Amino acid sequence: MAPRSTLDERRAITVMGRTMSQKAISAATGRPLPTVNRVLRAFYEEGRLADAVRRRPERAPTDEEDRLIVAASVENPFLYRPGNSGYFWDWTFPRKPYGGGCIQQR
């Protein structure tokens, strides 16, 4: 993996972006074209040079919350929230990472 570009390099890329093509900037800075594209897009669309803020990963439901979800869906399988996908657990608890749904068939 290539080293991360510094703020000075990103600033230089945005200055060069006013007069040069992205391919020319990539050749002049020695950075890959996708890096140049990403830096320019972040600067023009969001006005930032620094790295994007990373959000915390969603919390997976606990076993107790899973039991509550199953109990609620057994009691009323048509629970939904208007404007959502229609599933009770989509608006009650975030999904488990890696595709785990409410009930996993084995």
C-alpha cells in the first residue's frame, strides 16, 4: 500500500487542479490517478483536504434483543414502519455485520 498523501501534497494537487489535467497531476506528483481523483473530488464537493471522518460501526443486537425481535415478529409478522423496508428489526436494531439477519437458518 502506498504511503498516505500529506496535507501539503493534497494542497498542491488542488492548486494544480485549476490548470492541469488529472493525468498530468498524477504524473507530476507521482501519485496514482485514483488518488488524485479522490483528493480533487473531496476538495471540490466537500471543501476538505483532510481525511474523511469515519463513523463508528453499527452495534449488533445482543442475544436478548434478538429474542425480543423474534418474539415481536412471531406475535405480529406484519409489523412495519412506513417509509422503511417493512421489517420490524430494520428500525429497532441495526443489522448484524456480514449479512446476519434476525433469524439465521442452519
